[in-house]
Amino acid sequence: MFNKSQLALLVGTVFASSTIYVNAADADPEKMMVVTGERVNYKADNNTGSMRMEMSQLETPGQVTVIDEQLIDEQRATKLSDVLKNDSSVSALGDSRNRERFSLRGFELSSSSGFLRDGKQHWSHYRQPVELLESVEVLKGPAGLLYGQSAPGGLINMVSKKPTAETHVVFSQDIGSNNSTRSTFDVSGALNEDKTLRSRLVLSQQNYDSWRSYSDGSTASTDRFVGGLFVDYDINDDVTVSVHYDRTTDNGGVDSGAYVKNGETVLGDDYIWDAQWSNIDNEVENVGFGVDAQLNDNWSLNASYNHQDFKRHDVESYPDETSYDGTTYTQAGSDRSDNWIFQTASADLVGEFKTGDIGHKVLIGSNWLGYSYEREQYSLVGSSTTVGEPNSSATIDTTASVKTSDSTYNSYGFYVQDMVTFNDQWQALAGLRYDLKVTPGDDGESDERLDAIVPKVALIYHPTSDGSIYLTYSESFEPQSDVSDSDATNDGASLDPVNGKLYELGTKWELFDKQLFASGAIFQITEENSTINVGSADSYEVTQTGERVHRGAELAFQGNLTELLSLSGTGTYIDAEYTNDANYQGNRPADVPKFSASLWSRYQVTHNIDLNLGATYVGSRYGDAANTFKKDGYTRFDLGLAHHFQYDQNLEMVFRFNVENLLDTDYYAGGGSTDDDYASNGAQNVVVGEGRNFMATVQVRY
């Protein structure tokens, strides 16, 4: 469970924290007091991402799950998948190359267009630094109006921590299974007397080993650092300027997943097929600024810019699991360096005014995205792996050519949205976006220009002040590059964007004196114009006749059921089908369960002891689009226990113990590659769920 050095560190931290507590009490016994304040509720009344401005949940015509810092903290989340498990509409896909992939309402989220940081597009090709986040918003359904190119399932908006006027300091030490340690320091407060200059510094160092092993018995180890600095300055009562900088380094071994054949995990759940020298080193920096200005009583302006520089060095093996003969299998590999530059800028003008008795909240905005990418890749000499022995060292193949590539594009969006309030019962929303993607031409050729017009309309009815019913239609689009395939008869042809269309009927309610928020919806999402190769294997045409339809229903609730019991839960049903596809007609998309659900609860046993119980259910689903590989459904339980020591209103110590996969359930998570023939090839790159594991935490909060 824990090794000796980890146990010593934990005991030392506990002892130091307890000493602070006892000495403080001994120094002035009259100051000793018991504080029995309420725990923070999971319920979020507002969201910022869905409408690109702060709106109440009851006024938002769509389903938005807000996973707040309290929930993230209680679960001791270390990666984005730990956070998103709290929304059953999100499915985990593969996690090869040391990054996480997800689908939302059954549609995969792209690294370039599926994720937001503070409402701006964020290149998410790496494990996200959850230590810098105060909440995560799951925005469901097409979001093309406000965010441009994106998948029809929705978006993930990661909301950064903000500087505070009051001083607070939080130190936490996590120690867990697989030699896992994480130290996090979070300090925030004002830097001047009138509190117009505020800053927040977050630092985190994490080290851990994989629970799986390479052929020689060694494990994949990861060294990860996260640092972020956020500064706000009030120029006056109406204008605030903010700047931010964050850096994430993530250096670790590679684990592409398990090999499953005939219903069994070949060589066991804990075997890594990659070579033990496989390694990925990521360095990511974000720097930017923002301006919030109240121009007058009716109009406000928000403008921002962010520059992301992402460098990756990837020395990776490519195991051929199908070549395994009971003793050996072959490996190929590459040594590659990648550099992504991802720049975003936006300006939003928000106005609130009336025309007669009708109220308007108007958003007029524009955004720009600048993307560039460079790659240099060397092939490695092929080798053979003998199970139980180390791999030979990686050697560059000097006879193979060096592969280089680069690409760049700019996207521009212009949008307008009006939330109209007719009276206390009725509201309507209407919006329109024009989007243009410009890709520079090669060797003097003209630039490639792809544009789209995207609408959104919604109607909201409030039967009471505590509830709403809405009907929404919205669209999304994903631009496609020209056909680049010498085997295609239409090589070089232009392609239209892939479009998504949503129809959704939903309702939201504040219950139990506004202590519990509940919502539900039924929806249909149609994706049109997806590409399909029609013809023989040697000669085919790339067409855009593909279509898939996802119909579903969702339920969600967050808040207090009683004064002592808090809940956060979701349930999702999705009927997904390829409705027009030459290869997968009538099939179900990969890793989209029909039923899924999640629950996290906190029961306040005494004024200083909390008990957490969580459950995650994922139904059976196919591991490939050909539907030749099926994964069984599973239910996983998690447990948490927290003990609070509170000296006064300012100083608190929290001791936590969390158990993940309490019943040690065996299951397959996301990922899988079968070449459409599981019976012959098996399934590679399948993520195996980790067994029972533990984490102990000491937190000191001031």
C-alpha cells in the first residue's frame, strides 16, 4: 500500500500539523473553540461558459453540469478524468501518449476544439492541470454559436482559480498507492492596503508509478510539476486588468494499453506492451491577459488574449501485439519532437437594456484562433521483445528518411446573441455566428477559406420563480481539409464542414428551499456530412454522405438533500447509431454505453467527521465502430473519510483517506483498436481499470 518513506512523510506531516494545533491551543486556551459551520454545498447557481457570460442555471436553455472545487477536493482529483467521472454524459476513451481523450453525449472531443479554459479555446493535447481549476463545466450540445468549430456533443470548460482579496493559504500533502505523492501549495490575497491588487500562486509537484509493468518488470514512472500565477488589478471601480501565467511539465513512461483477445487480457491486466525506454516529455506554457470594463450602467466589455506554447519530445515504441507467439513479439518506434503554438483572443460586449417592457441582454463578440504546428520525426530500428526480459536500447534508423511537417491556420468568428425577457414567465434566446477558417496556400497557391453560418434559438418558460422549461435548437460545425489521399479518385477535392444539429427539451428546478438543483432533458443530435470512402480498397471516392444520430435523456441533481447529506448525481441514456454509413450502417459508435450513471455523496457524521460514498456505473458498450469487440458493463464504488480540526475561524486542518474501486472490481475502461476484426486481431490499446487503491491526505488551511 505505502512504502516506508511515504509513511514517514505522512506521519511527519500529521505530527507537524497536530503540533501546530496543540501548541496554538496551549498558547491561549481561551481562544480554543469548536466551529461547526456548514460544509460547502455542491450546488452551483450560475455558469459562465454556456452563454459566454454569467447566467443563472434557470435561465440557461441547455444542460450544464458544474463540478466545483469542493467536489474536486473531496475526491482528491489528480487528472481531468477524475473530475469528469462525475458526469455520466462524458465517456473516457483511450489515454495513450500520456493524454486523456473523452466523448460527450457519444461524440469525441477534439484536442483543438473540444476544450475551453475560462471560456476560450484551449489546446488540450496533454493531461490538464486540475490543481489550477476552481471548477469544471460540462456544456452539453452543439456550441457553434459562441465557440466556433466544435463537436456536436458539447464542450468542457475549465475555470481557473481567481485571486482573492482576503488572504488564504492552503498546503496539502497526498500520499497513495503506487508510490504516489503530491504536494500542493495555494496562496492568495491582496498585495496592497486597499486590496485593488490581488494575486494567487499555485504550485504542485506530483510523482507516481504505474500499477502496470513492462516486460522486464519495471514500471512506468511520472514526474509532473504544475505552477500558476494569477494577478488582478482594479484600475478603478469599473476596470479590472488580469494577467496569468502557468506551466506544466509532465515527464513519464508510455503505456498504450492492454491487448485483449478471446475475452482475456493477454499476459495479464498489469502487462505493458510498450518498450521500457518509451518516454514522453511535455512542456506547456500559457501566458495571457484580460480586461473587464463596465463602460456605463448598461454596457460592459470583456477582452482577453492567451498564448500557449506546447513542446513534446516523444521516444515511443510501437508494439505489434498480433505478432506475439507466446514468447516474443516485434516492436517498431520513433523519436519525434512536436511544437504547437495555440493563440486565442476574444472581445465580448454585453449590454442590458429595455425596449418598452421587454428586457434584452445582448452579446456582441468576436474571437480569433491562431494555430501552428511543427514536427520532426526519426524512425527507430525495429526490434523484438522477449517477455520477461528488457528491451534493447532505442536506436535511430539512419537508412530511413526524416519526416518533417508543419501546418498553420487562422479562425475568425463574429457572433451576436440576444436573451429577451418578455415577463416573469417567458424568455427567448436567438443568436447567429459567422465563422471563417483561413489556411495559407503552399508554394504561392491561394489561401484555402472555409466558412460557416451557425444559428441558435431557444424558448424558456418559468412556471414558477424556482423552475424553468426550455426548448432549444442549435448547431455545430467542424471544418474539413481537402482530400489528401492518392488512392482516392477525388484526391484534392474540397470538403464541406461536418455539421451537428440539436433538438432538446429540458427542465430545471430549485428544490427544498433552493438547497437542491435538479434538471432533466431529452435530446436528439444528428451529425451530417461525415466522410466515407466508397469503392474498392484500391480505388475509392471520399464522400460526405455519412450520418449518425444520437437520441437520449439525462437527469442530474446537486445540493443538499438534508442539512447533513449532500449529493451530486447524473444519469444518462443514449441510443446512438450510424444511420447512413457504407461501412458501419446500423452499428453503434465505439465506447458509447446505452446507460451510465454517477453519484457522489457526503454525510456529515459529526461536526468534524465527513463520510463520502461514490458510485460509477457504465453499461456495456462496443470497443470499435465495427461492433466486433464488446466490453461488459461495470459498477465501481469509491469511499472517502475526512476529519476536520478547526482551531478558530482562520486555521483548519483536514485529514482525508480515500479508497478508489473499493470492491476491487475488474473492468475495461475506454480505448480499443481492432482493425474492424476482433476475432482475428484482438483489441489493442484497451485501458484496464485500476484495482483498489488508496490515498491519504493532510491539508492545512489558513
